[in-house]
Amino acid sequence: MGLLNPAFWTFVAVIAGIYAIMALGLYVQFSLAGLPNFGHVAFMAVASYTMAILIVRYGVPLPLAGAAGIGASIILALIMGVPALRLRADYLAIATVAGGEIIRYLALNLPDLTGGPIGSIGLLGPGDIATYNQEWQAFLDMLGRLAAPIFGRMPSRDLVMALLIWGLAIVLIWLGWLLERSPWGRVLEAIREDETAAVAVGKNIVAFKMQALILGAILAGMAGLLLAWEIGVFSPDDYQPTLTFYAYLILILGGMNRIWAIPVGSILFSLMYTGTRFLNFYPLSLFDSGSRAFLRLFLVGLLLVLFMAFKPEGLLGDRRRLLLEK
Amino acid sequence: MSVLLEVRDLHKSFGGVAAVAGATFDVAEGSITALIGPNGAGKTTAFNLVTGFLAPDRGTVTFADRRIERWRGDAVARAGLVRAFQTARVLTRMSVIDNMLLAGKDQPGEVLGAAWFVPRRVARREAELRRQARELLDLVRLSPLADAMAGTLSGGQRKLLELGRALMVEPRMILLDEPMAGVAPVLAEQLVEHILRLRAERGLTLLIIEHDMDMIMSVSDRVIVMDEGRVIAEGSPNEVQQSERVIEAYLGRLSPDGLGT
Amino acid sequence: MLQQLAQLVVNGLITGTILALTGVGATLVFGIQRIANFAHGEYLTFGAYVGLFLNVDAGQSLPVATVGAILATGLLALALHFAVLRPLRNRGLVAMSLVTVGLGLMLRDLLFMIAGPRIRQLRIDQTAVFDLGLVRISPGQLAAIIMTVVVAPAVAFFLAKTTIGKSMRAVADNRDLASVAGIDVERIGAYVWFLAGALAGIGGIMFAVVQGTFDPNLGYQVLFLVFTTVVLGGIGSAYGALVAGFILGLAMELSTWSGFAGGLEPRFKPVLAFVALIGLLLYRPQGLFGKARIV
């Protein structure tokens, strides 16, 4: 697809919106509650698999299956609560990656349950191709028909999706912003800096942290579902730890403590990520499209290092209120 | 006067070393009681045990007729028993007034989602708490610094802030851990003044760990002396000062902060 | 069944030895530098690829390639320490973890870009089999055994008898005390990175020969095995890592023995390590030989 193909950019917009919601979930857990969750991707995996299995194998209607997917993310958050509340920062980081990898390994190696390495396509066993997002596409088409008068023609599914997702993302970020400024957010800010002080003034820090964890899980679950519905297929490979670090990079790019910087971070990230295919000048033209994938990941790593080193507050963040020194 | 805090046979060991070995004492409501003893006597550990920051191995703590030895720190604070720390733990990245607002009691805004569903109720309570905070800041004479970052405050100012913050929780009893330590004399005098006024005007009960004997003598009704994890003497300041057992404990330890520093 | 058991024990010991050697370097570095190095797996990969370059492209023998890998990886670790990790040291645990994640991504994908994603192997005839009656050993495993026999005693001697080695253990055990005793903690810290890199380098070669084939994902796949070894042995305890490596290696292999109620399916072996890691972090973070610090 060429640089000026609108369909491509619509797709990028969709991905950016979904990643923004994913990053928002991480924001709540990490920037608000100070929990370095390196296994964020697991919430997305659990939601998607639950939803797909229910639709494909049990014919559950999409809204219900989606809700069940979110429920699965919540359950995972509750399980994660045990280590999250007891481990110090770097141990928690290790434990959460390990947890996420357990989920991925189980998904990879329990083909009867999850379709194994082939992923969602294999949910009905070999020989059958399982799909789960017909209802979602019908829903998008319906929205498209409703919106057709505005556009003068029937908008593409991706366009509807992009508008829908960004509408949702903006609303969610706004709700998160309200939360951040409320007394609830204030308690979390105190917990981030000094838990003992928060306890000394009577705050039940266990409850607050669990709430942040669950909220973040719900958001990640939503992002997982939306991504699954947009792409139409997924496999365990889509839920590698790298995805969690995309979310961290998005937060870091925009500013780890500025909730409204999340769209900026996710758009920049998506542009960088998808834009590498357009870098058709030397020496990057030496890389064929397969190698571009590695270049992208290399850039992700490089940006992580550079930003953490030189601009940890991100492009829009506030250095003064940065709380990384734990 | 009724007994507000009752501590019975409190024990706590760390890896074989007994920090507190059978501490027993009472604190009467409305009194100002000092807890003194050589370094390592177990005073701060006793504070931690009483306020739920540490779990005792054995023993009971009764506050306002409720057994609280198994309670967590935040629950104890909500019940009205609030403690301050040896080095004031203020939230340096929040403003002074936000530090105060944080400590406010019964905030509907602390419920997840309240900001979305009942914003007016949240705002109302915030306004109330803001008034209360300003009053208390006036009381501890930190009002001019209300909007400053708590991190810019001096050590003594931080102690005052911590005191104000403790008052926001509307406690019945406050535990102060070496409030005079590292505080400039001017602010120290203010602290003493505040302590006396708090008792007089609000009926607050205070238990204070201190080494500054002058302060103790002038302020406390009763003195409890701890040594090696247990209570070795109790009584009025004069009685305790003249007790042989107490003198022995201090001199025997060759501690630099003996009597009458 | 007995034969399977014997074979599993041999496999487990060999895996264990790789984890043990790599673990010694990792635990010293984690203990002294107080950092969870998420790029550590990539040090192993780097070692394997340097070995590959020397062995296959430059036509050197395996021993020469191995020595080259050890030196190169040691230098890499040292370089990253000075260039990236030390300057950023005071940013906090989470920031450092993110930085090491970034470094790992960079290293891994650089290797993907330069060396390509296809599977490679070192110049060892993997088709031969040494039949020792009860068990069979592949040439790769034999090579690994030889390397262990050469390297492990050297490392043990180094740690036990040389001044630098003893200093390393002292700093890992109690940094402040070591500093007061006159040990230049900064310099030892740098040496430790070199050692960790060197051991990762040989660990990478050993994994490469034992597995037979590898690609740039080699190290990433064993990163958590290394973490588990480090935590199991007690962070900072070199001897602990040595023991823990063997325990983990054996445990993983033996778990698949049919004598244990049918045994775990081999593809779930890594899950065992993950679960062990989480369990340890939660309930016994000091592992077997570490000190119980207040976490």
C-alpha cells in the first residue's frame, strides 16, 4: 500500500486507538498505582481467548462473550493481586513477565483448548477454520449504514472502527483523567511516594492497589477484544511480552505522568511502527520487508533506552512529578 | 479519667532478638504521657506494635475498649489512634494543603468512580475538608506555605505538617515519636504549645517518645520508662526522675542522652 | 523406564551445568549491581553468534571460537555497563529494568538483522551418537561436558582462591561491609560484568551445541531459566547459583519422567520454571542460600 493510500492510514488510526486504550490500562496500573506490570499483555490474551472460545465453540452472542472476556481479565487481575501487593518493584516486574509467559505457553501448548500455535483459527480443530468476528463486522456495517448520510457514501469498516475506537479512547481517557484528579487519585499518588504515610492516615492501600489493578485489567481486556475483532484472527505469538513494552514505550513517549499524552504517544508509536515500511531510502532500503520487522523492534528498544536515559518524562511530561526512583 | 489505651504483655522478636519483651502500660484519656528510655529500649517498636505497623508475637492492645493488636495500620488510624514518625513522612511531591486533604476522613471521592457518578457530593466534601485543612494549617502556623511543595519544608515544618495531617484524621489519641528531634528551638517551642493546646481544647490524648527531658518534665502528666523491651517504671515526672531503677537503666547503658540533657 | 531415567539425569545434568555456569555470572551481577538484567539472555545469544561467526564464517575450530565468544561477550557486557547502565544507575529499579528490556530488544533484533532469522548451527556433526550403554550422548552434549570440565573448576578456583574472586563474593554478599574493608566496589563491579558476560558467552555456545540448532531467539528463551536459577540459588550467592542450576536442570528434565505419574509433557518444562520462579519470589525470595532481606 502506498504512502498516500487512505485505507492504510485508517488502519493505522485503528491500531493507534486500540494501543491507546491498552496504554491507558497500563497507565492506571503503573503511572497511578506505581505497579510495574511487565505482563500487561496477559490481560489481552485472556480476554481474547475467552471471547473467541465462547463464540466459536458455544455460539455465545458477541456482547456476552466480550463481557466474559473482560471478566476473565478481572479474574487474572485478582490472581495477580497476590504478588502485586507483596513484591517490591523489580521482583514484581520479573514475576509479571513470568506470569504472562505462562499464559502464552499454555495457549501455545493446549491446542484442544486454545487451538495451539495456529491460534484462533484452530479453535474448531484441524480442518475447520474458526472465525469469531462476524457479529462485530455486522455491527460495524450497521453503524456504517447509519453514518452513510454524513459521509455521502458508505464508510469503510475500518473508518467506522477508527471513529468508534477513538471515540471510546477519548471517553475512557477523560474518565481516567477525572479519576486521577479525584481524591481516589490523590490516595494513589500518596501510595506511589510513601505507602507508610498513606497507611498512617488511614488509607487501605491494599484495596486501592487492587482497584487500580482491576481497572487496568479491564482496559487491557477491552483493548485485547478490540484488537481481536479488528484483525479477525490471533495466535499466541501475538501476545508476546513485547506488546507490553509497546505500551510502556507509548507511555514514555508521551509522558509517563500525563494521561492526555497517551494519544500522542500511541499515534507516534503507530506511525513509527507502521511507517518503517515506507522508509525506502538508503540504507534502510537494504532491508527487505521481512527484516523491517526486526528494524521496528530494534527501534522500539532504542527508543526505550534513549527516552529512559535522556527524556524520561516523555515529550509532554512533567519532570518534577516523575516518580521513578524506587 | 478512663483508660483509653491499654497495652498488656506485648512481645516482639526479630530473628531471636527480643525488641519488646512483655511491655504493659496504660494511657488515660486526656493525658499527656511520655515514653522514655535508653536507645534500643523498644519504644519505637512498641509504637509500631500498638498502631498496627507491626504484628505482635504475643500480647494485647486495647483502644477505646476494642482489641486492636491484630488490626492493620490503616484500620488503627481510622479508629482514632494516629501516629507520627521520627522523621516526618510528608508527601514531598504534593503541596502542603494536598497533604492535609489526603488525610481527610470519610471522603466519598475515594471510592472508585465517585468522581464520575456523584461529582457534586465529592466536591462538597472536598470544600469542607479544605476549610478544615486551612483551619488546622492556621493552628500549626503553616498557612503561608499551604501551596508550597511539602518537599521544600524544613524538618521542623514537616513535623508541624505531620501533626496537622494527623489532626485531619480527627483522632482521639496521637502518638508522637521524638517530635523535638532535629527541630529548631523556635519551632520546638511552638510544638510544645500545640501539644498543650490540643489537650486543653480538643481533649486529645497524647503519648510521646522523647529524649528531651526538659520538654518531658514541662509537658507530661505521666512518664513511662522502658528498658530492654519492658516497662521498668511508671509515675509522675518527678517520681520517675528520682527512681533508682531508672537512673541505673540510663547510666548502666552509658547512653549520651542521660537525664537532664 | 530406568533407561529413560538415566537419560533424563544425564540431560538434566548437562542442562544444569549450562544454567549453573551462566547463573554464577548472572547472580553476581544481579547481586552487586542490583539490577534485573532483562538483556542477559541476549548476552548468551551474542556469544553463540560470535562463536558461529568464528567457527563457520572464519573457519576456526570450536575451542578457538568458544574462547572468542567468551572474550567478546565479556567485553560486550563491560561496554554496556559503562556506556548505558552505570550512567543511568540512579534512575530506579523500574527504569533500569525498562532500559535492559530495550537493550535486549536492540541486541536481539540487531542479530536478526545482521545474521538473519534462519536457524544456524555450529560445526559439530550432530548426527553422530555416543552410545554409553544406559545412556546416549550427542556430540553437542559431549562438547558441553568437555567445556564444563574445563571451565567449571576454573571458575570455582577463581571465586574461591583469587583475590578478585573473593572480593566479588564479598561485595555480592555485603556491599557496605566489603567497601569498609577496603574493596574497590566500583572496580569489582566492572569485573563482575566482564565475568557475567564471559560466562554468558560460553553458556550461549553450550546451549547452541546442546540444542543443535539455534536462532537469535536462543537467549530470550532461556532468560527465565537463568532468572529462576539466580533466585533459587539466592541472589548474589555464586555457589548457590551453581547448585541451583543443577537442581533446576535436573528438575526440569526429571519432571518428564514417566515414573512420576506419567510425567510432565516436555513442552511444559518451561512452565515449571516460570511457576517455580513466581513461587520463589513470593514465598522464599532469598532462595536456598541467599540472605533473607526485608524486601
